[in-house]
Amino acid sequence: MPLNSKTISVEGIIEEALPGLTFRIRLKTDNREILAYLGGRLKLHHIKVIPGDRVVVETTAYDDKRGRIVRRL
């Protein structure tokens, strides 16, 4: 569930793992790439994500080039 009404949840596939828990993600809706970092609960529970995993990413309406990974599918 989004934190507020300004967040947009989209599904994507992890393309590349970058340093600092940052990932390059290809979105399924419009096939563009964004940068996303690992969300707090995923870090807290040591959930591993690797390239090829399907994830849910939250982006804001203000900056659609960055996001936060909130769930691994």
C-alpha cells in the first residue's frame, strides 16, 4: 500500500545490481529503465534481490527516474 496518494506502484525486472543497494530496473508498463534503492523492510529482513527478479517499485509523480523497491515477487 502506498504511503500517500502521490506514489505510484509499478512492476519491473531487475536488470543490474549497482553499489550501495541500488538497482537498475526495467519497468514492465512502458519498458523504460529507472534507478531504485532497496526499501527499509527488505533491508531489515535481509531479503536478497538479484538481477532477473520481478519486483514492485514505488515512484513519485515528481521524479519518475528514481524509485524504491518495496516488494520482491
